[in-house]
Amino acid sequence: MLDNFAQLLGLNWVQLLLIPCVFIVGGISKGALGFGLPFVTVSIVPLFAPLEVALAVNAVVLPLANFLQFTRGGLIRSTLDRHKTVVIGILIGAPIGAYLLDAMAIQIIELILGVFVMSFVVVTLYNPSMKVPQRKEKQLGVGVGLFAGVIGTMTTVNGPFFIMYLLGLNIDRREILATLGLLFVVSGVCFLIFFGLFGILTMERFQLGLVCSIFALVGMWAGDRVVQYVDREFFRRLVLSGLFILGFNIFLRGLT
């Protein structure tokens, strides 16, 4: 049965078993540091399986993993009202990103993804601050959503755009978490819709995504425990170093 399901995915049984393991690693990163799940998975899975599989599985895992984050804070209505321009930007940018993903050669996508992962590491290490004036919030929100929609649909990674924008608004942690949950759910639903329309998300990949969601949640639980015994800053730098190496490897593969 395992072999048959792997064949339907265009994989062998070893690749099929490795993919959920990668989502445990990504979940550990997110549980320990609050980021890293899509970065880890789209960086590691293409080392042994097609990039499209990583993108499709992420499209299932990410909205499921973030729905609870959005709803449990009790800020659903106020979050929707304040950040609706970002949501509008995502809805405009997502189909553009889906079209580019379908139209571009996989090598170009790998180049973009590799550069994006390495840029994220550099930005995270230097941690630049961005201030968003209140009078410009709605205009910038549309731009952030548009860019995150395009790049996010091409790579399933859009967290850095949202995080920098929200930190620039100088809002409290509770609202940041609720807003990130909302934006990740919206973008995740877009991934599901457009990946399905363009044939990237098949029924078999959807089923694999549901399984990987469980593994990701287990990883998040484990990551939360890890930082109780390991220095958080050391672990953070270890993850970022690994991500940079993986991003560079993806970039090199895109050149060949």
C-alpha cells in the first residue's frame, strides 16, 4: 500500500517516509523560535523530491497550523477590520504568483527561492526595524499583501513580509499573533485554490499534506520543549546557518 501511494505521488517509499520527517524538523523550528516551518520544508524536501511536492504539502499544512493561532486570541473582528487592505493585497497577488509559478521553469523558481531564503537569514540576523506611519498603514498594507501574495504563492514563504510590516506598526504581541494567523490562513487558502487549479496540488499530495500536518504539530510541541534545555539564541543561529546553506544549495541547483 505504501509503495502504491508513493508511486501515485511519483516518489519511492523512502522519499515518502522522509517528507513527514522534514515537517517534524520544520515544526521544531517553529515551536522553538516562532518561525521556520515553510523555510525548512521548502529548503530540505527538494534535496530528494520535486519542489512541487514541497509546495503542495506546505499549502495544506500552513493554513491548518495557523487557523488556531488566528481564532484563539479573541481578536477576529478587530483584526479583520484593521488589516483588510493586506488581505486585499494577498488576494490580488496570489493569482499573479500562481501564474508565474506555472509559467516559469523550475530552475528560475529555485533561483528565486534560494535568494529569498538567504536574504531572509541576513535580514533576520541584522534585524532591521521598519516604522510604519499610521497615515500610510493602509497603502503600505496593500503593497505588503500584494508582494507577499506573489512571492508567497511561488514559494509558500511569505512570513518575513508580514512580520516586518506588523513590527513596524508597533502593536502588541497578542495582535501580532492574531494578525499573522489571519494572513497565513488567507494566503494558505489561496495556495490551496490556485495550486489545485494549476495541477500542483493533487488529491494524493493533499492527503500527504494532512499526514504532514500531524507531524508538523508534533514537531512544534517538541520545539517548545527543546528551548527549555537549549540556549534559544544558539539554536536560532544554528537554524539560520542551516537555512543559509540550504538556500545557497537551492540557488546553485537553479543555475544548473
